Amino acid sequence: MQRTRFGVYAIALSAGVSFAACSSGSPSVSQTPNDGFAGAPSDGGSGGAGAGGALGYAGSAAQGGALVLELPDEMAGSPSFGGAPSEPYPDTLPDGFIAADRFGGYRVGEEITEGSPAESPDIDSEGCGTTILAVIRDFRQDHQNFEGENGDDRGIVAPTLGDDRKPVFAPAGPTLTVKDPAQFADWYRTVDGLNKAYKLELWFGPNAGVSSFQSTAFFPLDGMGWEEGNTGHNFHFTTEIHTRFKYEGGESFKFTGDDDVWVFINDKLAIDLGGVHYAQDASIDIDARADELGLVKGEVYAFDMFQNERHSFESNFRADTNLNFVDCGTIVPEVPIPK
């Protein structure tokens, strides 16, 4: 739950979840969120399902009524809905991992400092399992490109991944959410005094034929890195994943989250959820886009994903896929930023 500037609570709901609004002296009425709730919030209201985002519903104090939620059983343990953290895979969660509130788990490792070796595992034709190595960077609260304007910012990265395996800032027009373009390069590079980098392992749990990681309260750096401020959580971080998969046909990848998300397949931009926004989703049908992405069945291709948490409101991170990853993630070497 989040408190709006007007003092009422905004409660995030998944699309299609029913709720009952009870007013004093009136019967309970079950409703299903409709298009009237879509879009970005205004004046502190909670936000929209228009593009897979969180739905908001604020109870009216004037009516003296309470807001009653009828949630599916699988949501009952989610911290985002006031429940205790669940442990969906107590028998299979790897040792030392923290269970995400819906699917999978994670573990934050040691800080990556100057001189730390790059890590690039060999290709394993049998696949790497369901644990992927990533880099997560915690940023100072005063970074100019965080806590700025909200809104979608599609098209601010080049359609091809840079030679250093990082996104290239190349907006086609004015940008809404990036105050200092020169600092864009810092998002996925370790800069002394600005950010701190840590190893992050994400474990994907079984979920109806795919592997999933989902956290509706994704704060892996709580108690680490820079000071958290007055939000109660350590927002302001970026996540960077570099791995490879073997294309065999029938694969898909879906991501839901906030804020920016960019996915590159075979060095080509496949998902663009740029901007500071509520949770939004995008999916890739690999077969349908194989020609566009230059994919041939039986070959191995790069998969690179970049995510930002730039606004201290929510932190959602969900990925669902049946891709056969053939390495378990790479920490690429740092390359100096061109001057």
C-alpha cells in the first residue's frame, strides 16, 4: 500500500481482480476495474492498468466506507497486500536465497569493486538451470536522473546494443525523464562516489510450464549501499543482465515492471519500456520476431536486459520465460566512457 498526498490509501490490484466498495448504510457492490482506471494517475491518485500497470482504487472517507479486497489465494501472502512474506518453494529455493513474494528468489553477493575480475562462463549445451547472475547498482539519492518527471520515454536508446554491451543513449527527440543526458552512461557503469555495484543472483521458479521470477516489492538492497532516505526502502538502483540462449522454436519472454526496461536479443532492441512509470508489461514471441532479430533455429544468441528503479513509489520486477539459457550470466568488463 502507498499513501497518496491527500491522505487516502492507494491499493495496487492485478488486472481483473474484483473488489467490493462498502459505504455506510449501503450494500457491498462487487466491481471489476475498467478502462476508467487506465492511464497515469493525477494529483496523487494511484495508477493505471492501461499498459499492464498497477490498478489503483482509493476509498472515500466522505462516505465513511471501508475498502474490502477479495484477493485470490495466491496473493494472500504478498507483502504488497499486507500479508506476511510467502515462501512458495521451500524445498527447491537454493541455499542462501531470499524468496520473492510470488515466484522465485534472489541473493545479493559481494560488492564489485575496481579490479574485480569479469565473469564469463563457458557455454553449456545442456543449459544453466534457472539461476542467472546479474549486476545491481545502488545510486545516491541525489542522482539527477532519479525522482524527476514521470511518464513514458520510449525511443531514448539506440536500436542496437553498444560495443561495450551497454545501451546507447540516442533519443529521436526531446526526453521527458532524463535531466542530464551525460549521466545516462552511469546507469550501467560503476562510478566511484555515485553508485555501488553488487552481484545479484535471480532464481526462476517453476510456473505452469515456464520459469518465473516475480516480486511486487523488489528491494534487494535494503540495508545496503547508500542511505535509504525516508522511504523505508532502498530505491534508486539499476539491474543489468547478460546471458545467452539457444533458439529452438516456441520460446517467449515477458517482463512486467517499473521503471525503464530494455531487452536486447542478438544485440537488437526487442523490448522498450523506457520511462518512469507504473508497472507495465511487454512480451516477445521469439518465432514471430525471428527474422527481425536475425535468429536461426539451433544457434546461440545474446540476451541482454537492463532495468531501472528511478522513482520511490513502487518496485515491481517480473519475468516469465521458457528460453533455454546456456550460460548463467556474465559480468562484462568495465570500459571507460568515451569523452
